[in-house]
Amino acid sequence: MTGNGDEPFITAVKPLVDAMGGEMLPPDEAGPDDVVLAWEGVDVVAVRLPQLADSLDHILAAMERKQGKPLADLDRKAKQEVVRILETRGAFSVRHGVETVASALGVSRFTVYNYLNRDKEN
């Protein structure tokens, strides 16, 4: 995947690709939906983006790591904040997004909808 001089580029983009839940592969293995990144005019790496549902799971896992405990163990105010952040990131536009988030938070779908509506009222 790497050639002369492109290691700094790959090192630079890897945290972003990891944060998105993407996969890095050689440019010649890129499919039609992959994004090929060039460095100094040369194709260096292809990035395979995750499906939206996989992205939501990845975002939830990252939020859990950041909190240092399962999202279900957070207090109500922290769970409301998680829902607010997820809404800004488009989590509820994904099919079964509300159900996935509700399961991760250990609450009902109704509760997630209440958290969403509460934000709109403020």
C-alpha cells in the first residue's frame, strides 16, 4: 500500500479513517464506491467507507470509550447529551437508528423520542 515518501500521508489520514470506521487498502484494489487519496500526484491509498448502520455502531462504541463506561450506565442528563450529539451527527436518519441508540443507552425508543423532542422545545 505504501511507496516512497507517502508514509507521512498515510500516518496523517489513518486516525481520520479509523474514527470513521473506514478501511484503508491499496489504490489498485479500490471499488467504485471507495475513495482514492493521492499524495503529490500519485494514488497512495484507497479508503472504503463503512455502511451508515456500521458507522452508527462505530460512533456508539467511540462514545462509550470516551465516557469510560457503557452508555447504559450513564445518568439521564448524560444520556440526553449523547442523544443530542447523535442527532447532530445524523444518527437518526439511519434505518433503525432510534432502536440502535435506545438499545445502547438501555432505554426505550419512546425515551429516545422524548429526549429528541425535549431538545426541540428548548
